[in-house]
Amino acid sequence: MRVIDTVEELKSALANLAATRKVVFVPTMGALHQGHLSLVEKAVAVENAFVVLSIFVNPTQFGKNEDFAKYPRVLEADIELLANQPAQPDIIFAPRVDQVYPDGLPEQLVPRAGAVGSVFEGVTRPGHFDGMLHVVNWFFSVIKPAVAIFGEKDAQQLYLIRRMVKREFADAIEILAGSTKREADGLALSSRNVFLSEEARAVAPSIYRILLETQAAIESDQPIAQSLDESRLALSSLALAKLDYLALVDKSNFQPISAGFTGSAQLLVAVILDGVRLIDNITLSIQEPA
Ligand code: PAF
């Protein structure tokens, strides 16, 4: 496992590799947890994989009032954690900001997330998905991976990445999704969980429990609108919780499902729990009522 912090060194480490190995990319912002480690395992399991894991807290995907400054940066601990795993990346690429943005932070971020980037997470985090796509696009063009792996927990991000790969890279990069890893009580793993107070941590697993209850109701043919209303009420009634959104979208286009929809849908939630924003989602199979 080699740690690299410049583009030049990375390019020379990757030169000529594509002919013999499959470059598999795992992008992260560090503060690694079991969720990230499971993505590394998935990457290492790809046949003939040469795994590059990036650690970069990307300034352009944080809004002015967001937690960029206090986002956990624990590079030494991340390196040590990875060094003690059976599945390790071949390269940890942890560039400084001036490697990614040598001319300063750009005014125009490309590609744009468009309308899908302005809903759900995009409402409270305007510009977030433009910054995220910009930096992932940059990593893709430097690393030139054959495969890249993203967590399913960030459903909107995963949708936009797949769309970007289709539009900008002619589907030349295979995108794999890593399933959401959870604490034993159901809370989805997130680098932000460290910010939860003891009281908020005790409430947090209820978010996933409510998603499961909503899934059970919808999949047993309870009317969708009623199930979503009940779910919103249950989430809003949690102690310390402010519900941001709960939505059911068509997985194929990320649009809220309309009447008569059948197929694969995603139930998305964002809750601010004692000041900490938590997101989660679950996949539902919606059949025609019996
Ligand atoms: O999901 C993340 O950690 C980030 O959005 C990503 C994909 C590493 C881009 O900065």
C-alpha cells in the first residue's frame, strides 16, 4: 500500500497498468469506517484489480454554511486503519487542494448536476452535487479507472454519477454500488455519526426502523400516499428530530413516483437530529395491487 499525494506521482504509478490490471477506484473523503472498508473489499474482489482509494475533502461540494472546516480529517488514522485490513488498496491517493485545484477554486463547475441536483439533498445543499460531480470527474480523468465503487447510502450521488458516466464517459467506467453498512441497531454508518450527542445517537436507529415499516406497509399494498404520510409523521415525532424530506422515487430516473407506478423505487430520507444531518434510503419493489 503506497501513499501518494501528487498527480505526477500517481500518473507514473498508474502508467501502463491498464494493459495488465483493472484499475478500480474507491473515492472517499476519509474518516474511514466499516462502510468504506466494505467498498475496499468489494474493489479488491474485482478480478485482477489494482485498487486506488482517494482521500480528499472536496471544498467545492460544501456550501458556505456547511461543515467543511470541521469535517473530520484523520489521514494518519485512516492509513493505519487500512494497513491493518486484510483487503487493502494498492494506492492511497490523498492530494492536497492545490493538486486538484491548481488555479484556485473554479467559478464554473462542470459537469452540472442540473435539475436532479436541486432536489432533496440539493435543496439544503445548493451546489453540492455540482462540486461532487466536478471532483469525481477530475479523479476519473486522472485515474482512468475501469471500475469505480460508490456507497448506496448516498443514493442521489450514485444516481448522478451513473448519469455522468453515461453522458461524459460513454459508459466506459463500470459503476458498482456498495450496500449500506449499518450499526447493529440499524443506524447507517456515516463519518458524521461522530457528531451525534448521546441522546441523538439513541434516537437515530428509529430512522431506519421507520423506513422498514414504510416499506412493509407499501409492499403489502397499503396506499402509498397514506404510508408516506404516516412515515413523515413518525419521523417528525422523533425526539430532537427535524424531518427534511421523505420521498419515494423511481430508481431509474430519480423522479417522485406517480400514480400507477410499478417497479424498483427508492425511499429516501433526510433528518436533522440535534443539528446533525443524517440520510438513509431503502429500495422497494412496487407491484401492481393484488
Ligand atoms: O461520497 C463522498 O465521500 C464524496 O462525495 C466523494 C464521492 C468522495 C466526492 O468527494
